[in-house]
Amino acid sequence: MASVDNGAQSETKDQATTSTTAATDPYNVEAAEILASSAQHMPIAQAAPIYEQILSLFPTASKFWKQYAEAHMAVNNDDAIKQIFSRCLLNCLHIPLWRCYIRFIRKVNEKKGADGQDEIRKAFDFMLGYVGADMASGPVWMEYITFLKSLPAQTAQEESIRMTAIRKTYQKAIITPTHHVEQLWREYENFENSVSRQLAKGLVSEYQPKYNSARAVYREQKKYVDEIDYNMLAVPPTGSFKEEQQWMAWKRFLTFEKGNPQRIDSVSSNKRIIFTYEQCLMYLYHYQDVWYDYATWHAKSGSIDSAIKVFQRALKALPDSDTLKYAYAELEESRGAIQPARKIYESLLGDGVNATALAHIQFIRFLRRNEGVEAARKYFLDARKSPDCSYHVYVAYALIAFCLDKDSKIAHNIFEAGLKRFMHEPVYILEYADFLSRLNDERNIRALFERALSSLPPEESVEVWKRYIQFEQTYGDLASMLKVEQRRKEALSRTGEDGASALESSLQDVVSRYSFMDLWPCSSKDLDHLARQEWLAKNINKKAEKSAVSNGPATLDKIPAGLASNSNVSGKVIYPDTSQTVIYDPRQKLEAGIPPSTTASGFKAASNPLSNPIGLAPNVFDEVLKATPPALISFLANLPVVEGPAPNVDIVLSICLQSDVPVGKTGKSGTTQTPMLSGPATSDLSGSSRSRPVPSGSSFKTRDRQSGKRKDRDRQEEDETATVQSQPLPRDVFRIRQIQKSRAAATTSQTGSVSYGSALSGDLSGSTT
């Protein structure tokens, strides 16, 4: 008994936790799933409020509606079940939910005789009219056909009616792309042959092409349907990857259906498109664009009433979507329904106190289009009294008066009235200046700029100064233009740290004065150069700070503690020490306790130019030296010292051609006696090895020759090690990269592909014996 009580208490705690989560995040899918699962184990009186809470947030979740209906079916609450199905069926076109509906109808009517059978038949027709186009509707078609076959027929006329109904149902089913289309076709053939073989031949040949088309479309359609997650709950878009993938999958599916791949009549095709849109809205219920696409598709198809119904449903689903409201009002206005459109605009305005500036502007435009100048003017005079009326309303109505009413005087008065209220808004000043420019009112434009710049703070006047200079370049002379530019520099120099440098003239000023639209007095390369110089000039005082920081922690340690605490270094960006940058290689691992400056074979970095440049462990670097041929070491030592990863190729080649690379011992035939490696060859700086195929040839005829060559190779490696220690190593990143590339080429030559001899000197051949 105690264990049962503990289980009940834990379940209550879990439910309370889930309810708290749902309160903080109402569209939490996991919390909804847990609540729905817990409701299944409760009495219907306790479960009903939970289901209502979940379905208020997820009104298109067919699985929750199905659970809710089945909970009432378990207690035979028929009235509640009918109410549930009336609320959800038309908005949830999902086969499991509709099959639950059919089970309920059959259960209620199976004992009512002929009247009950007629009700069941009507329920099947009603169901297939809505979800018969679903790819998963095959079992529904088969269940309906089985039901029709089970109906009793007392007379020949009733039998004829029953057979005709079965035939029509089969013929609808076999031209519908479903998972069971092939099985339905086989059953249809058997049905027709069982009735009349002579009649079956004609009917089967008539419907064979339609069935083939349905089967082909099913195979194509399945590719799109397989990408869709039918267990997804409709939540507001969060931008997650899964949501975007589902959105794209539905868009592709809709595009496929709109193409009418089965080439059926327009009525049937439109019916399938409507079904696809309705299914899409079950999962993308909170997506404005899907609602809009659905409504506009209806409008383009000529069904304006259906488009209006879609917009009404959309605003019920997304009541805060102003975009859909404007689109709905546009549709009503375009068909001449002015009063319904006006009501939509008034809903955007609300009580007028908290209305947005955009709502005011769009309503003024609507009134001007449909009710005339006086109606728009009257509303503007009322709207400007609102404390929330922004400068946008003034600009919009002034442009309406100027552009539509052709009354520049009223427009000028509106701008002047707004200037008293919005002198602190740079955007309003610029709009007013543009209006005066259209009037070619030079005197008032200059006066406007002077009034605005005298009241605006310098940090907010940048764009106004820029427009003022452009105005002087168009209307003024050279003296006034230069004067305004100097005033601008003086005003803006007080806003930045580099005030003195901002007062200096630069070539950028000349470029700005003598450019026009997309025409410039210099090339694009010069523009980039000038922009770079301007940036450097602004950051010239920061160079010392950056260099102090870039020397790394060692430099910072040298700063006294008192100075370091009072300096601005800590407030700046810490830049990495690029002088210590090396090529990243995940195979390189430093040995613990070995300082990076230590070199291989006991040589000191200060005395040997072939030092350890990238801080490898001594044993690793020693392996690199041992594996490097002497000719390659000499070649690398003669390479010039370059800065950066892109040296002058001609200079490097000329030095390589003039270098004296030592030549290995040659045999009687004059070819290089390069030892063939029978095992894996070292091919990277870390000393790791890669297995390479052993070439076959005359040099490997006997094991004796192999063992002899192996001894020669070991002796040669000892000689090479002694030679390597006397050669300099590179000291920068670029030359390290050259070592890697040359090492790879040398390893390839040792396997018999090419010789590691210098290709530039031409002393050695490119083959081995």
C-alpha cells in the first residue's frame, strides 16, 4: 500500500514539474508529451482539463485529439466524442484520427439496421472526401470496400446497386497514389473477373493506363513524403535545423503537387493541392508564409471566398501577425470590399492609443485611396495629437500631400510643424531636406541644415553633415564647399580620440569632392589604398600599445606592477604573438619536460643554423635529420631567406640553379646508387611511417642482393647522419614547409618512382636501377 502511495506521489510531483515547465515554456514539446502520457492513466474527469490545456496550444496535434476521443470512448461518452470530432476532424487530416472516427461511427450505428448502415456509408464517403488522397489511405479504401461487400442485398436491384458502388470505389482507389495501389489493382481485377469476364476485359483495359500513372506518381511522391516528419508538433518557428528541413520538405511537396504530375482534371488536382496545404498547416501552423501562400493560391485559382476563409483562419491562428492583416485587407480592397478592409485596418489601430506609426500611415493611405483627401487629412490631424505619433507619420502625410495632392504648400507646412517636435531626429531633417531639394529651395535647405546642426549633438550629426556637404557640392561654390568641410571636421573632431588628426586634410577629401555617383577620380586599387591609409592613420597611436602586447607574456612581466595596473593595456584586445606561429600538424607531440629550443644531437641553436625551428622533441627531430638525404639538406641550406609564405619564384630558382648540390656515388652505368627500401619509409616530420608498395624488378631477383643492399643502406644512413649534422636547418615557417614537400619527394624516389637528385641541376637521371 505504501508503494502505491509513493508511486502516486512521484507521479504528482512529475506532473507538477511538467506543469511548471509548460508555464515557463508553453510550446515545450517534451512537457506536452509527458502530460498527455500521464493523462492516459487518469480518470476522464481529471484527464479532460489536461487535454484541453494541451490542445489549446497544439490545436492541430491529431495524436492528442485521438487520445482525447479514445478516453471518452472508453467510458461511452458519445456526446463528448461527437463534440471532439466536430472540433478537430476538418483541421487534422490525419488517417489514424479519421479511422478512430470511423470506428466510433460503426460502433454507434452497427445495431441500427439499414439506417445505421446508411450512416456508416455516408461516414466513409465523408472521410474519403477529405483524406482519400493521403498516401496512407489504402487501408481505408479497402475497409470501405469490405464494408460495401458485406451489405445485404435482398433483390436484384439492390445487388446491382451494391456492385456498382463497389466498382466505383475500386475505380477511385486505383487511380489514387497510395501505398496499397498495387494490391487494390489486383483486387479490382479479381472483382471484375468474378462478375463478368467479358465486361472485365474492357474495364481493365480502360483503367490500366490510369493505374499505371497513379503507380508512377506514387513512386515519385513517396520521395517527397519520406522527408516529412508526421510526428512533429506545430510550434512557432525557432530557426532550428529540423524545422527548416521540414519547411523545405513541405515546400517541395507542394510544388510537386501543383505541377499536377498525374495529369488529372483541374478539379481533382486542386482538391489534392488543398489537401496537401491542409496537411502542411497541421505541422507549420505558426508559419505566416504558409498561410499567405495558401490564401494567394486560392485567389489566383479564382476562389476569392476560399482565400478569405484561409485569411480568417490564419488570423485566428496568428492574431498578432500584422503582415497577414495587411495582406487580408489588400485582398478585400482589391475586390472592392471597402468596409471589410476598413475593419481590418481599424483592428490594427485598436483603440488608437497604442497604435503603431505604421498602422497610422497605412490607414491614411487607405483613406486617401478610397475616401479622398479630406478623410485622410482629418485622420492625420487626429493622429498627430497622440503622444506616440512619431516623425514617420508627418513625413508620410507630407509626401502624400506633395506627390498625390500636388500641394507643396501643405506639405511644407507639415514638415515645419514636425520640425518643432522632431528637431532632434536626424532622419527627419534629411527627409525634410530631400523635400526642399525637390522644390529647388536652396535658401531654405541651407537654413534647415544650419538650424539642425546647431541643435544636434556632434555624435548624431554625422549623416546631416554628409548631406550638407553633398548639398554644397551641388548648389554651392568652391569656397562654401571647403568651408562646410572644415566645419564638419571641427565638429566631428570633438567626438573621437584622434581629434587633432581629424582636422588635417587628406586625399580622401579630394576624392569625395570630385566623385559623382559611381564615378571616381581614381582607380579602385587607389581607393582601397586610401581607405587602408585612413585606417592606419586612425590607429597610428595604437601601434605602440599593440606591439607591447604582441611580444607576449614575457614583455608584460617586465612592466612594473604599479604601471601595469594603471595602464590601458588591460583594456585593449590581447593580440597573439605571431612570431611564434608554426604550421599545425596533429602528428607533432612535444615530449614533456623538453624545452622547445633544444636541438637534436646536442647541437645548440645559436651555433647551428639547422636548429630545431618548430620545437620538436629531440628524438623526433633526430629522426628527421637521419631520414633526410644529404643532397636535400644541401639544397635546403642554399635556399634564400624569405619573409612570408609567397617568395619571388624567379629569385629562388636562380639561386637553386647556381647552388652546388653534392652528387651521390654512381655506378658503372652512371646512375645513382639509391638504396631501395624494402620496408616502410619515414615520410613526415613526426617520424611516423606509411606503408608503401615494394616495386618489383630486376633489382629484387634474389634475397642475397636484397640483404646486400640493406647493408649498404644502413652504412649510407650512418654517413648521411654525420653529414646532416653539419648542414644548417631552416629558421622560418615557409622553409619548414619546403622541407616537408622535399621530404615527400625524396621518399617517393627511394621507393623507385623518381630520383631524389636535384632536377634543377640536371646532373642526375630521373630513374634508379
